[in-house]
Amino acid sequence: MNTKAIITNKLREAFSPESLDVSDESHLHEGHAGHRPGGETHFRVYIVSDAFKGKSRIERHRMINSALAPELAGGVHALAIKAQAPGETTS
């Protein structure tokens, strides 16, 4: 299973999201720190879940980072996160 699929599955299991999009942006970082041949190093996550209601942006990021700790300790170099509760507007 590739890293994108692992991240997607872990976030679905942990947060039962209403909406989830995981993008591999590794190709945008060729030649930069953390990039390696074959990619799977830089990801962007958009997630909407009830689990984030009443949580600050930092708390939400910590929740996601905790769920993905093995991946972040391994091959994932960068993870951009946009986490919202249902009904929140994008900022």
C-alpha cells in the first residue's frame, strides 16, 4: 500500500471524516530537502470532521500528527493540513 493510501485510511479510521482529500505534492518539491526519488514525501490534507468541533487549529494539527506519527517519523517529510469541523468556512 502506498503512503497516500495509508494516510487516507488512518485519517478515515481516526476521524470518520465528512470530507477528506489527501494529495501527494512530492513532485512540487524535487530538489528540495526531504525529497527522494519516487516521491511520497510531501502531502497536503484537507479534512472535515466532527472530531474537530471546539478544537483550535493547533489541537487539530496535533490530533492528525498523532494519528500519522509512524509516517511522519518515517518517509513523510512534510504534511500541510487544513482541518475543519462541519459548517466552518474556509479561511
